Amino acid sequence: MTNENTTDTHRHDRGATHDFDGRTVLVTGGTSGMGLATARLLLDRGASVVITGRDDARLRRAEDELDAGERLFAVRADSARPADLARLAAAVGERYGRLDGVFANAGVGVFETPAEVTEESFDRTVDVNFKGVFFTVQHALPLLEKSTGGASIVLNASWTLHRGLPNAPVYAATKAAVHNLARTLGSAFAGRGIRVNSVSPGYIVTGMFHEVITETAQQDAVRAGVPLGRLGEAADVAETVAFLLSPRASYITGQDLVVDGGVVAVANGW
């Protein structure tokens, strides 16, 4: 399961590297979970970070938790609303003048069987998970083109784009669309020096994970199905996103990097 809602275990050493000194990165859905973990890691590695969220109180809590002073800029924005994203881009441009990276992380998970899907839930899932990602990139593009060190975009997809999931047809379809967008935008932006990739988290311990898989026995069963023997943490995804955003991945574009402990690709037993 993937979502931006969770608490994170701090698993990286502060100041371990400085890949992002002098660089500015936007993290949508950055108030908790994978977004918050990524914002923290990027700040640790020298970046100025812009985080977004739909709720003022959660934005303030994230600001207090990250405690990064002027290097952190929290902006209230709903990724499903292109007008909010236009306002966000204008605010970032006024404050920083450019962007060097974007983690389009904001998303929602609606887990319903095909028969249970309503028009309202369909529209909300598509609006946030796909339309929001597209327009986040569109509005950030002029700022990314001003990067002097090569810009990078990472889109948050999901392992479900690689496996059929009977109780999440719309969610999984939006995540497949997100990865396809990474490939097509990777092609479109390559000549501009902008790389575009996606990450596909697997079973990451998030607020949504606990909402959907509520029983300890269920969680144990899910864990048993992970070849590496544990559930993922938000920090696992953050490390992967930071790599793709960094110069270390300067020859990688249009790819999907699965962060799932081997669920998709590795046989667990016979």
C-alpha cells in the first residue's frame, strides 16, 4: 500500500552526504509518510525543500517536526486543483527562482472492488493520483528549466501497477498511468536536461496501510509474503527517491524503480 500518510523511522545519518547543497526540491504531500521522510532526508543532505499539503494544521506540524528554518517552505495546496498548483509554482518562483527537483508524491488510496466503485470515488482517485501529478509537473516545468545542474522529477507510482489487485482497480490504474507518464515525460524532457522516473513502493507501513490492514494477523500474513521478511518503511522510499533526484542517477530516465522487498520480482518459496 502506498500513501503519504504515516509516521517515519529516522534511518539515515544527518549530514551523511551533501548531494543537494544549494538545490531546491518540491515534495507534494510532504506533511507525513513518504513525503515527510523524503523532505527530511533532502534537508539532511543540504537541500531547500518545499512541502505541500491540504491541511494547515498538518503543514504546521510538519514544519515544527522538520525544524529547518528558512530552508523549508510549506505551502497549502490541493494537488487535485490546478489553480492551487499554479499558485504554488508562483510562490516557489518568487522565493527561490527555480526548482532542481520534484517528488510528485501526493496521492490517495481508495480500495474498492469493481462493483463498489462510485463515480465520486473514481473521480477523486483520478483527480489526485493522475491529474494532480500531471499538472504538478506542468506547473513546475518552467522552474525546472532554470536549474543549472540538471533537474529531476520522481513520480510516486505503486507496486500494484505490476500486479493485479482485485480490490483496487481504479487506484492501480492511476498508478500505471503515473509510470507511463514518467516514460513519456522522460522522452519529452530529455532534450531539456530534465530526467523523469517513477518509484513503485510495495507494502510500506503508512497510515493507510494500518487503515486497510487492521488486524495483526493480517499484517503478519502480508509480512510473510515479502521475500526480504519485513514491511517497508517510509525511509526506504525516501532513500530511493533521493537517489533518483540526485546527480548519482544522472544517466537514468523513464524508469520505474520498485521498492517492495521483492514482492513483484522474487519468488518467496515454492
